[in-house]
Amino acid sequence: RAVIDIGKELIMNLQDIAKIREVNPVVVNYANFVTPFLVANGLNAVGASPIMSDEVSEAEELVQLASAVVINAGASRKESWPLMNKLCEAANQYQKPLVLDPVAVGATQYRKALNLMLLEKYHFDVIRGNIGEIAVLAGIDWKTRGIDAGNGTGDMSAVVQACAQKFNNVVIASGEVDYISDGQQVITVHNNTKLLPAIVGSGDLLSSIVGAFSAVAENTLDAAVTASLVLSCAGERAAAQLDQQNRPGSFLSYLLDELANITPEQVQDLMKIGEA
């Protein structure tokens, strides 16, 4: 596919980095209460316009004006299910890209029931989680530990591909290597820094950035790959300024700066991308 060709077509896809800053897509987030500050500031840095909502009566109106919708199921109460349902229903009705972040889906029966209910009722264009979360959704045995990926012995490429085939969408399993599949192929992004997982909510941020790129990209797979590259390459550039020291607080400030200023050319110079 074009997205893994090192040439003109890839450069064109990376131009979506500049396009977001021109278009300023509105991304509606049902946010995890742990991470809205990071998500909102990260989206703003890449050039999108974040909106957080916790009120069902405004859900349809917000989705109508939105360019994408992101559902983070990481800290939802049962009382919030009507809001999540309304946001998802409206996103499908108005054909807005819809992203699911199934935080710790394997940790409790409650979380599993919530995420499977959403996936049964609505079509999500993208699911973004760690490999343990993606395995749970795919119905593949994997030992998970809360928000951590846990330890498993399966083929990560096969897990991600199986999940994408099951839900007919694009799936991202983010981690030391990001595995991204549309059900047909698996693309890997190998850019990383140990400081990204030191920031609580870096995965939540990636999910929302995927929403932003889904609003401007020609197809969903390109959006997922570009979003992964932008966050991981910005992370590498930020960490390099700290000499890779374990300074997560400083890293967060540098990361937001890099997200606000990173260029397609800088991503192209840094990216390590392949096909599994």
C-alpha cells in the first residue's frame, strides 16, 4: 500500500500533518476523567479543536458540528452509558469517524460488557488499545493487568489482524512497536521512547489524535499510521532534547512543543515503518 512506500505517495499522506493545522477539525471526546488535560492539549497542539462532553442532551448537536468522535471507556459510570450511546449513534448517523479506546477492557466484567455492547451496536472506524486489550476484544487469550498490556505468547500481528477482521475496521495495538491492521495487512511503526509510556494517558492521546487524522485523511488506515508516526516521532524528538533521561514531567512539556511544530519532513526523516 501507498502508506508504506518511501516515496511521493507517503510524503502526500504525511502532508495531513499540515492539513490538520489548516482545517482545525473538531474532535468530540467522551473522555477518561484521568486524562482530559493531556488529550485536550495534545489535540490542540497538533492543530485540532477538542471538545469534551458529559451531557447527553447536547450529544447530537456536538456530533453534527464535529469532524470526528472519540469514545474513551476508561472511567465510565453506568449513568454515562446513555451519553456514550447517543454519541456513537449520532457519529454513525452523520457518518463521522468514530474511535474507541477500550481502556483495561479485560480487567473487569463491567468494562468488558460495556465495550462489547458498544461494538455490537455501533460501527467504530478505529479501535486503539494495547495488545492485551485488543486480544480481549478479538477473543484471544492474553494475560492483561489493568491498563498494562500484560504478558502473552501470541503473534501480535495475528491478534491485531483478527480484531480488525472481527469488527471490520482498523485496529491499532500500541506499545514498544505499534501494530496497525485493516484486516488485510499489518503495518508496524517502530519509533518509540521509554518516556511515552511514563506519561499516564499517552495511549488516550494517541486515540484522540487518530480521530483528528481520520477527519482529514483519504482513508482510515492512512490516518491510523500517520497518527502513530506523529506521536512516536514527536516523542523521540522530545526525548532527544532530554538526553533520554527519566524526566517525564519535562518530557510532557517538550512533547506538546514537538506536536505543535513537527513537520512532515521531520517525520519522514525519523520514521521506522514496515509491513508484518
